[in-house]
Amino acid sequence: MTHVEILVEEYSAELVLRTLVPKVVGPDVSFAVRRFQGKPDLLKRLPGVLRGYAARISWEALRVVVLIDRDAEDCRKLKSALVRMSAEAGLRADAILHRIVVDELESWFLGDVPALCAAYGRLPKDLGKQARYRDPDDTGKASRALEDLLRSKGYHRNGLAKTVAAEAIAPHMDVENNRSQSFQVFRDGLRCLVKEGK
């Protein structure tokens, strides 16, 4: 059985992936989500962690995913740095998937309007047609866009509680119909990675 180790920068991402990964790859793939203390911590510790995985791959059906927010960084430079770290750690290119969330995990939530509406009933069902939310990966800053949206309807009045939102939205998400291209690239990449690992 293939086992996938998924490295993320924050707790809300861990919560979302625990719910979504089985929907993406099915029940026959084991996985673990390893959370770091933010993006700087993940990037700092990544070379050593990847060296450990590279050693295990020689005797284990193991695949690795690094999932990190783009934030305001240049996507190509960030991915280049991740690929370089993996190569220097000795990981084969077919054993690791680097995915950059454009621009934040909240883009994935904005890409699934029915899931948002199921979690937060006062949201408009035509949200995806509104100019600001038409492209969930281009809202400026997804966490701010989601916070503004939820606060406007009386939710998260003291600011976006990311883990609360993740727990509320993720169970309703449809992995086949998310409008976020960032999510689609993650989903399809994960499926290919697992398929190659079999």
C-alpha cells in the first residue's frame, strides 16, 4: 500500500487535508499530514525532513507532498526552491509533489460555493457569479476575501477563525467540482503521484 506524507504550514491546512485526501485518492491509500509552525518553519526544516524521507523511500512505498501558500511570493521562484531542496535531499522527482496554493488555502473554500453555503447558510448561492469571487484564486488575499464575506453575513465577527472555518467547510467540499484552479492542480497532482507509487 502506498503511504503519502503531506507537509503543511498550518493547522487549518491539516484539518482540511484530513477530510479531503480520502475523497481525492480513495480509502486504499494511507496518509499522514505533518504540520509545521508556519511557512518559515516549514521552509527552514524542509531540507532535513526531505533527507529522512529520501532514506525511507528505498524500502518503503512512500510518496511526499509539500503544500505551501504562495502568499505574495513569486510562484516560480518558490517552486524552484522547493524542487532544488528535494533534489539536494536525494528525493526522486516521481516520489514528491510540490504544490503552491494560489494564493492561500481559503481560495479552495471560495472555489466551492455549495460547501460555503452548507457551512454558512446565510451566504448567497450565486456567490461565484459576483465579481470579487468569480475567480477564487484571484481575490487579492483569499483569507481577507473570505473574512469580509463571512463578516458581512454575521459570521466570524471578531475576525476569521481559520480552524473553525476549515472544520465547518471541508466536510461539505466536493473535490470534483471545485472552481479553484489551485485546488484542481493539487487534486490531479496527488492522484498522479499515488498512481505512480503503486
